[in-house]
Amino acid sequence: KATVGFGGSVTTRQLNLPQIMKEQGHEVFDHYVGSPEERALTRKKQLTCDVFIASSNALTLDGKLVNIDGTGNRVAAMIFGPGHVVLVVGANKITDTLQQALDRAKDIASPMNTIRLDCSTPCKATGQCHDCSGESRICNITVIIERRPMQTPYTVIVVGDELGN
């Protein structure tokens, strides 16, 4: 009967995790549900939930997690607040180096997300980052998690399939 927050994640939806958590009786905070005002409140609840489940834009072979966010709610919850953070990462997101992870987040994940979210950005049209400055830019915050944040229990699950963006 935990409170479970879900960051904006194609991976968790592909695995049907929000629905599974609801069926198991957990209170789910999913910011894809409700009015704009309700979604804003849900994002705040995700910061203090028992378990926060999301994915990462990239994972390096030496364990660094790279994430780019537009609003910051997902990366904030990955760093501090929830009782436990669980990240589910598809094998397609694994890179050799930090630079490759940053490039993957900016040039693969972000353009795919602008298409999914129907943003008015140059990368939606071209499929590659233009370092734009538009209102609907989703590359506003870049976070590199090098080690588990202090006081935040963490689990990273790598799935041997291609998942998410």
C-alpha cells in the first residue's frame, strides 16, 4: 500500500508498471492523468512518495546515469525526496562513455520525446538537437548521477531489451 510516483517514462509504460502498481493496491502518482492543475500537484507528490519509478536517458558502462528534463520534476525526484528510487533502463540506453551518454540523451532521447509530447521545437522536425531556446524546449536541465545520492535508497534495473527513448 505504498505511494508510487512515476516520472515521465516510456519505459515504465511499455512495461505497464503504473497499471500493475494500481492493481496491487498502491496509490499511484502519475502526472499523465488529470487536468493541468492536477498534474502539477501530482508532480509535487512524486517528490515525497514512498517509491519513485522512472527510467534514465542513458547509462554508462561505469554506472553514470544521464538525464535531461524539461520541467525538472523527474530528475529532482531521482535525487532527493522519495523513500526509494527505482530506475528501469533498457539495454539500448547503455553507452561506453559519459560523452556518448550525453549525446544519446540530447540527440536521441530528447528529439523522440518532443515528438511524443508534440512540442514545437526544431528537433521535433529534424530529429537532432539544435540547442534551441523555444518555450517548449525540453532540454532545460541536465543531471549526471555518478553515485547513489546520500540518503536516497536506489535500485537500477537493466533490462536486456530495447525500451523507451
